[in-house]
Amino acid sequence: MRYLKWDETLFKNENVFDPDYLPEVLLHRGMQLTALAANLRPALRNSAPIHTLLFGPPATGKTSAIRTIFSELKEYGICTVYIRCPLVATAYKVMARIFECVCNHQPPQTGVSITRLYDSICSKLAEDGKVLVVALDDLNFLEADVANEILYILLKAHEEYAVKIGIVAAATERVMLDMKTGAIFHPDEIYFPLYDESEIRDILRQRVKLGFYDGAMTDEAFDRIVELTAKVCDLRFGIYLLRMAGIEAENRASRRVEVKDVEIVYEGGTKVFLAKSISALNSDERETLKIIYSIKGDVNSGDVFKILKSEVNMSYTRFYEIINKLERLRLIDVVMGRKGKGRTRYIIKKYDPRVMLKALMEY
Ligand SMILES: Nc1ncnc2c1ncn2[C@@H]1O[C@H](COP(=O)(O)OP(=O)(O)O)[C@@H](O)[C@H]1O
Ligand SMILES: [Mg+2]
């Protein structure tokens, strides 16, 4: 008996389903790519790029767009630094990353102030006569004061050192700028809307073609994955389901992925997938989500607030913000409805409550 028989795989290229796989063509993002390229093109003439904010819900292609345009910039010899903000978290670390890229060596471990680091970065840029483009991806995951500090330092470069730096920030939520930073940071905004079902279909179809052998994915299984993806509106989930369903089919030694494979991986997959979204929430936000998913039937936002208020001290404004965030992360939908004389907000659960509560419990 051989446990790892890999001569019968359904996958032509399984890497296509990796979270950081970058397809050669980003479907349905022509407008956004053209706009971003136009803002950064001045760098090729050694002029200052236009600061840009890529704004839109998760999994709408913001990171992929940055990586696509950055790889072209690199081909032209432009100095680019890509920073995934949640991993970095302090202004010093961001500056250290930029230092590393620009100066080609690590900054000294201790005893160097952020201003000194910045001095070195700018002197090197001035000396080489180079433009620098910095991507601050998922900027809204930083504490607001950290985000402001980073932006401020980077933006002052232009004035103080006469070097040219372009910033490309990506965010799923607005970053509150303080007065000082707000006065000098006016990025051009490029919006990344959610993909609709037919766009999701095209994008997943492209992945199937690249990742599976011809005929390995039945139309029925594919349709089911598109439907499930459109329901939660998250491409990452779809790409994940494609891969897991493929593995499931292989495990039962089938030559084709069928609907039953999709159904089997769906529940387990949802839980893993939800765990990731839940990790982006703080404890109040998780509590709110738990209350919503514990209520049977229609959920009225007023009822949720009442329960929540009896447990934690929370203002209505804060509650409102939380509901908006949960909606943006597509963990719930909010619709307006009538209740008696007035209008009220109803909350719709997007996932199976059993699966959501389990994921919350295991967090
Ligand atoms: N237009 C697209 N064409 C192909 N794949 C895409 C497209 N947009 C997003 N994806 C894929 O969806 C996933 C999420 O995209 P990503 O760029 O990380 O989104 P965001 O940064 O907006 O959260 C990635 O696996 C990415 O490859
Ligand atoms: Mg991203």
C-alpha cells in the first residue's frame, strides 16, 4: 500500500491556489490598474509620483494590483518598497524596512533614532538621484497614530530633502488623519468594488484553467463553488474551495471534482476561513458577532444593542461602527426594514450560525 501516490493528481499547478499567487492577468481590474500606473508613471521620468489610496473591501484585488504595477516599476529600475503594515506595526520598523531596501543593508540593531534612519534613506536617494515608491498595504490595520506618524515622516521628505517619494496606500477602511498629516496627504483615490457573480465566475474559471488538468473540474462542482463564493462575496474563499475540493476528490481517488467534494469541504472550509476573519476583530466586535449569531430568526439591531449593553458598556455610536465593520468584512448583511411605525435595521446572517458560533468558540 502506498500512501502518497502522486501519479494521479488532478492538479496541473497547485501553486495557483496559494494565497500569494499573482496571476499574469488581473481580470476586471483594467481601470484600476491603468489609473494606478498613470499615478506612478512620473517616476519613470524621475518626477514625483502621485500619492494614491487604493480603497475597497477585502479580496477585491488591491494587493494584487500593487504587486502587478510594482513588478513593472522594478523592471524600469525604480526603487520600490512593499510593506504589509499589520506585520510591521511600528513607525520604526517601517523605516527600518525602507532603509534595508534603499541602502541594501540592515540598519544597526540599536541606538539609531527614526530620524537618523530617515536621514540615511534620503541621503542615499538624493545621491543616487532615485525616486522611491512605498506601498503601505492594509494601512488601516495600524493604530491611527502610527499610520499618521509614518505618513507624515515620508511626506516631509519632499520638503526637507528634496527627494521624490510616492506613497501607495491600500485600505479597507478609512484611516483617520490628524491635522498635521491631513494637511499634506491628499492621495488620489482608486476604488476597488466587490466583484459580482459573473466576475467571480471569470476569475475562478481562470484559476481552474491554470491549476487543474482539463476536465478535472465538473461544471456542476464549479457552479456550486461560484455560488458559494458569491454568497459570501469573497474570492479568497472561492480559491480556497477550488483547491480543497480538488484534494478531496484526489483523496477518494476520483478523476473529477464533483459537487459532493465541494459540499464536504464547505463546512470545514468555512470554519477555517471564518477563523481568519475573526482574527481581525477585537473582543467587543467578536461579542457583537456572537450575539447576532445566537439570536434565532430575524435579528433586529436594537435587540442586539440591548443585549450587548447589558454585558459591556458601549455607546450607540461605537455599536454602529461595529455593525458597519462586520458588514464590511461580510460577516453580516444589514437591511432597512419596517417595525411598527418606525424604520429599523435588520441584520442578516451570512453564514450557517452553527459554523459561525463554533468558529467563534474555537478562536
Ligand atoms: N482581478 C483578479 N483576477 C484574478 N485574481 C484576483 C483578482 N482580484 C483578486 N484576485 C485574487 O483574489 C485574492 C485576493 O486578492 P488581493 O489582491 O489579495 O485582494 P485585497 O488586497 O483587495 O484584499 C488573491 O488570491 C488574488 O490572486
Ligand atoms: Mg490586500
